[in-house]
Amino acid sequence: MIPAAGRGVRLGPGAPKALRALGGTPMLVHAVQAMSASRAVSLVVVVAPPGGAEEVRRLLEEHPLPERTDVLVVPGGDTRQESVRRGIEALPDGVDVVLVHDAARPLVPVGTVDAVIAAVQAGAPAVVPALPLADTVKEVEPRPDGGAEPVVGTPARARLRAVQTPQGFDRATLVRAHEAVAVEGEGATDDAGMVERLGAPVVVVPGHEEAFKVTRPLDLVLAEAVLARRRATDGDV
Ligand code: C5P
């Protein structure tokens, strides 16, 4: 499932983030192609921007996927958590492993997708790809008035991981998490976090630097460079 209903405010003004072009192709199309590159993926559920379901269906028809891949498009909600819940409701019977992948991570390599699926199939109820951090992280006391924020702690960097998507779940665990956990305000930023709140185990597999999230304008520059490098090396992206 690909939640793609975010507005992408941090990227600057323009179309919903998922529909912005990367190498001439909308980011969402790259993300759908990245998921369908895995032989284990038989269905991709796209959670579209509000009012954008028809446009998304049309775009996906213009960019054919492998024959084994079905696509379903459903409208998203106000928060990421709500969008994922709508995607879950659209899942047909018989799907036991569910991946949740941000449209904003269009360049995740198929090896990462397959590693997440394999870990769920091996028995983990929830799996996240993750990388060690380059930066040291501080916890602060946020100051809404814009004043200097006091530092309240420095978690040991060696114990921290930056998590990516696709996050993989045993379907029943993901459903239970979304039924049981209501995160107030902006909702959950991460589905595995909801599973943790349930008390179920979540494990990490190695992420990939090309699975970064396109959030700010500089990320678009990096994404274009990664695509250009792929085109130069294998000519088929
Ligand atoms: O905002 P953030 O970067 O955390 O968004 C992560 C993913 O969740 C993006 O792919 C975005 O399109 C999606 N999203 C959504 N519905 C929302 C907000 C975000 O599907 N209401």
C-alpha cells in the first residue's frame, strides 16, 4: 500500500507531492514501480490525494506495470494514519503480508522491498528498514514562540536508527494496531510505531540510502541525480 495523499508543504508550493515529476515521471509512479519490481508483490493499493483518485488512475494507466501486479486506487484522509486506515479497508481477502510504503520514497531498491517481505514471511509481525545515523541527535524542549530551545538529552547515537519504508506487517497485526491505537493530533508518522504501542515486537532490517524521503527541495536534486546515475548505468529506469 502506498499512502500518497500528503500535500508536501515542506517541498514548497505546487501539486500534491506524490504527483510532482522526477525525471519527467510523477514520484508516485516511481514508487508504484519500485513496489511492483518485487515478484512477491501482487497488488498495489494507492491512497490518492483527496479528489485526485481519477487523476492517479489515469497516470497509472499511462505507465504500465508488470502483468502480475494489480492496482487499486482509494481516496486518502486528513492525516497519514487516516490514509493508511483507508488503504487497509480496501485490502481484499487472501492478502496476508502488507507493506506500507511512502510515495515520498520513490527510489527504494527492490532488494530492500524483498528483504522486508522475507522478514515478515519468516515470522516477524512487523519489520522496518533502517539505517544508522550520521548526525548526533538532541532531544529538546520545543519553544513555539521561536526562542532558543533548551536541550534535554542526547541519546547514544550508536543505538539510534533512521527508519524508512516499506514497512512490512503481518496483516492481522497491522489491522489490530489501527483498530486499537488512536494517535491524537497529526496522527502516527510511522505504522511500526503503532505496532510498538500494542506491545508487539518490531524488528529492523538494513535500509538503503536510496530509500530516502523526498521532503525538501534539496531532496529533489538528490533524487534527480540518483535517477540520472541509474539511467547511465542500466539505461532502463
Ligand atoms: O508527511 P510525511 O512526509 O510524513 O508523509 C509520508 C507519506 O504519507 C507521503 O507519501 C504522503 O503522501 C502520505 N500522506 C498521506 N495522507 C496524509 C498525509 C501524508 O497519504 N494525509
